[in-house]
Amino acid sequence: MQVQRQSNGQMITLNTELGGGGEGKIYSISEEPLLVAKVYHQSAKVYTDKLSVMFANPPDDSALAQGRVSIAWPVDLLKDTSSQQIIGFLMQRVTEVRPIHDFYIPATRRDRSPYFNYLYLHRTARNLAAAVSALHAKGYVIGDVNESNILVTETALVTLVDTDSFQVFDLPHHKVYRCPVGKPEFTPPELQGKTFRDIDRTPEHDLFGLAVVIFQLLMEGTHPFDGVFQGSGDPPPKEKRILEGHFPYGNRIVPYRSKPLAPPFEILHPTLRQLFIRCFEDGHNDPKARPDAKTWVKALVEAENTLVTCSVNDQHRYGGHLNVCPWCERTMQLRGRDPFPFNPLVQQPLPKPGQLQLSIDQTSIEQQWLQYIQSHLSDISKLSQQLILTKQQSLQYIQSHLSQIPKVSQQQLILIKQQWLQYMQNHLLQIPKPNQQQLIFSLKKTLPQYPLTKLISQFNTLSTKQILGGSAVLALGLIGLAANQIHTLLIAPSDISVSPSIPTGDENGKKDFEWKYSSSELEQAQGLAKQRELQDAILEQAKALAREGNIQDGIRVAQQIRPGEELYETAQSAINRWNSVLYLEQAEALVKQGNFQDAVRVAQQIRPDQGLYETAQSAINRWQFKSYDLGVTLKILSVRRHLDSLLLNVSLKNESFQSVKFIDTFLFSVTDNWGRHLSASVEGLPEEFPPNGQGITGVVKIPISVLGSSEHLSLTWANYSDQRIRLQVSGIPVVK
């Protein structure tokens, strides 16, 4: 298919379809590989007029100097070759980007961008605020601020897309082209429940959504109005919390407290905290009190400049106003799941804020070796049987894995023994100036119980000189690093009493210091070691079954480890994680069947302390097809095929203070992803809904014969007769 550029009459060939929605499709083009074309399903005068205004008045985009765009703005209009009507536009092609929620949802970020640390998140927020500021400076309003129309690169560059849906002012003709859509969780309180197509938006409305996205970026995906409901009954939806101004991190008393696994509000720079309170508390009744985008840019620059690097993991960046690294604490809170795991083998690209770039400090060899051991513990699952290694075994293990560390030379790793010893002394053991006796006591004290009881006899053969020479230091490092918490394990095991002799000399002919144990202590250690070996074998069998996909069998095997046994907590953690996988698989299967309500119920069984919690919450948000307006909620409970019809099981609940009427023959429509209106009828729902707050269920019936190639549906319903309530649910999948 060919279309024509308006500016110079050039013919453009539409190639591969890259995406699409209800209004049109996006294509690659042969003649301009750096551009893409958006072509509407049908031409309309409103597109012509609005796009002409946009094309004539583009916003300033500082990213153009770097060969990218921060706002995917029309660069030319496209005409139909026969009718010569405007049917679309050209815009810069944006590559290597993902939706912003991929970066602020911890599980997705860890999986797809593990190096994208808190510095990058600050830079992303800063670039987003700069793009919004550029739009507002030209008089444009985004309107539908949400996580889907903000794309981000691996280097923290931001691009705003779907710009043809932005609100545009045509000043010469005194006309406003409104943005007719919006997501409730990004909508300010004064617009909650309103019909957007009837409202002229203002920059203050955008500023609420901007603050929500920045909050999610810097608070691990937490929505600013998320919280644990302290009242009675079911927790209200987010849109109602926004409407009532119940910001749980502010100064006012609200019936919510912050979620237990959300980062503390204090993790944010003080200036940022003040701006969030200005936006969500002061701005609740006075929208003009909300900080503008320029203010956010300035505050984010200030916050970014105060970030410091953790001494244990240099992927941990945190505000200089804090005394300790909050990400280390959060890793412990999440039972070892580090929000920003360190990986020295990944070459990190640099964030790019406008004309600036950040430099990333080179990782020291000690930290590379630290992370290398952590990342390879899974490769040596039987490490518990040989945690204390001889000097030769330690060096042999290091040398056999050197090929997997191309950036570090063999000589450096072999010579690192002394550096590693010093690193443990200075950073892990927290002993400023240890002598030999202090070092031995400290090493002994920091060992977890299981390696000590298993390998006492081997440790007993090592002299002071051997220990300080590095024989066991790397092995001891392995023990502590397996838990990533050696510096916190400063409690001696309670089941073994250690009675050291007094050091009487050094290597110059005097007797070396050695550990001594009684026969009963050694028998006790050997008995515990056998128990540990059995538990290790059980857990290894369970993990093998889970890896093969036999998760239920793996759970049954892991349940053989009983309370009070050494690996009980480890087994329970694995069981919880595997149960999460089963719940999520079950929920996804229900979604494929069109049963959204039951899918949400199953996914909600995944608790915050279990694995995949963030993934489950993200899925729940996608599966809850609902709309809320002025106290009335419409939900799509399930979609299924029956005979010659597609059936949408729906629920309507009226929690307002008066009865409302909905008539399926009037003010009711169903459209598909091609923008076609489909015939549909409603069964089982009354015309009038009393204000009792009870959900009433019914069925929307659509003939299969009219669906054709439809993939998604949108349902719109307004009340009779004043249309002050408008419910719209989009993206409903057509079950095959």
C-alpha cells in the first residue's frame, strides 16, 4: 500500500505492520527507515485539523541532538493517494525501548535489566519530567498520562508516544481538541468519575499523573495511594482513595497505612518527599499547588547528586541523607532477593540525560570476585559437603572457573587471596585492626551453624599460619557469601562450644595456635553433619523435580524436612516460591479460558512474602477489567463462547446515593480493536440499579458471526438519561 507525504508529495510504501489499536496501525516504510507511519482506519476531518496544528507547532525536543526523540511527534502528514484526505502521519522510529513499568516493577527489572539501579531510576524520572515540561511550555496537555505511553531505553532515555491523543489547543481558531480517555489510577481527584471528552484538561491534571509515575519509579512500583486499609469492609479501589485524598505517606490522618513490603517513604530525598506531599495533599483541594515539571527536574537533579554508593554492593545507590544502605536492609527483608543485584560480568550502558552522561566507576577486583562466587553458588550444589577447602582445593576451584571471567586475569584471581583476606577484615568482619587471635575468633564467630558442624575436623587441622595465608579464607568467604549476609551473622552457633588454646608463638620455631575440641563435641558435630547431609539430599531432590516441571512432587519431597530441622526455613521458602508458580500458572490458565474473576482470586493467594508477588500483582491489574464512575462500578467477570455467541459475564454495582438507570438499547455500545461497532444485547440486568451497593450480574451477548478478526473489545455504557455516569472497559480479549 502507498500513501503520499503532504510536505513534498513523495510516495511512501507501507511495509511491515509494527502495531495498532482502535484508531489505526503503525507501519515501517521503505523510503525512510528511521521513520514510521501511523495510518488511521478511516479518515476524518478532526484528524486533519488536529494533526495540522501539531505539525505546525512541535515542542522543543532536546533529545534530537543525540539522534533520538523524547516526544514521538508528527514530522509530516500523510494523504490518501486517491482522495487526497489526511489519513495519518510520519514520526521518528523509536527502537530498543520498553514500557516504563518494566523498569519500576522490581521483578521485571531484575529479570530484564538487572543493572538498572536507583541512579538510573532517578535519571528516568528526570528525563520524563523534562519531556513533560517541554510539552507544557508549548501549551500541550498529555491528558492520558499512564505507564503504557511512556517508553524507556536501557540507558534511561524516555520517549512519550501516542501523541496524537494529547490535548491540543488551536489558538487562532479558539478550538480545543480534547483527550477523550484516561486511566483512573493516574487521574487527579477533581477528574475522577468525569467524562473526559467533555473536559478541557490543564497542565495541573498532567502533573498529578506525572507525580504518580515518579513515585512508582522511586518506590519500587508502589502506587502513592496503595496502602493497607484500616477501616471496615472491603478496601476501596484506588480511584476512590484518590478522590478522597487518602495519601498514606503524608501528614494527614487517613484510614490507610503503607504496605509492609513497600520501601519506607524516608528512602526518598527530603525535597522529593516535600514535592509528593505538595502534589497529593496540598494539591488535593488546590490543583495549582502541585509542583510543575520544571520543579520536578530541579529536585531530581538535586536528589541524584546526593546519591552515594554502598560499600558492599556498588549497584546499591541511595540518598546521602541516610545512615545505612536501605537496599541491603531491603534485601534482608525480602529474604535475600536483592532489588539491585550486582553483576560484574554485565557491561553497563550509561544513562543519558539530555546532553549529559554519567560515568560508572570501574568495579574493583575484590567486588568482582565477591559477586562471581555468589553467582556460581548454584553451580556447586554440593558445596555443603566441602565448605572448608584445603589450600589446593580452593585454588583448583578458582582456576577451573577462570575461563568464565574474561575481564579478570588468572594471575589477578590467584593473587587475590591476600586482597580477599583484607577485604573480609575491612568490610565483612568489621574488625578495623585485628590481630591473629581476633581474626580466628571472628572467622569462627561469623560462620553459619551448618558448615561449622559438618567440617569441624577439617577446620581443626588448619594452623594460624595456614588460615592467615589464605588457605581457608576463600572457603570461609564462600560460606558467608552463600547467604549474602556474612557481616550480619555475628552470633556464635549455640550447639558447639569452642575452647581455643592460647596462642604461644609464630612461625619462627614456636608452636602454632590450633583449635581443640573434646570427643563429645566432635560426636555431636558428626551427628548434626549427618542430619544436614540427609536434609541437603532431600532439598536437592525437591529442587531437581521442580526444575523438571514436577513442582507438586518437589513440594511433597521438600515437606519431608520438618520444623526444628536445620534446613526447615530454606525448604519452606522454596515451597512458598513453588506454590506461587502453581498459583500463577493456574491463574493464567483461567485467563486463557476467559475466567478473569477466578484468575484474580487465585493470583491473590500469592502473599507479599512469597516469590512472584510483584508479578502476580501486575497480572491482577491486567486481569481486572472494570470501570468506576460516580459510585458505579462495571466489571467484566469472564468471557466465554457458547453456541453461536460470545458471552461477557458482567457485574454492575451502585454505591452512590441514588438509583441509576442503564438501558442496553440506548447509550450502550460494544466496539472492537478495529473501531467497528458490534451488535450486542444485555440479559439478566435490570434497567434501574438501587443505591444498595450490591453487585448485580448479567450477560452481554455478542453474535460470533459479527466478530470476524476482532481480538479485543471495548464496552461503553452511560446512564439514562443525563449521561453523567460513563463506564468504559477496554482491552477485553476475545476468547477463541
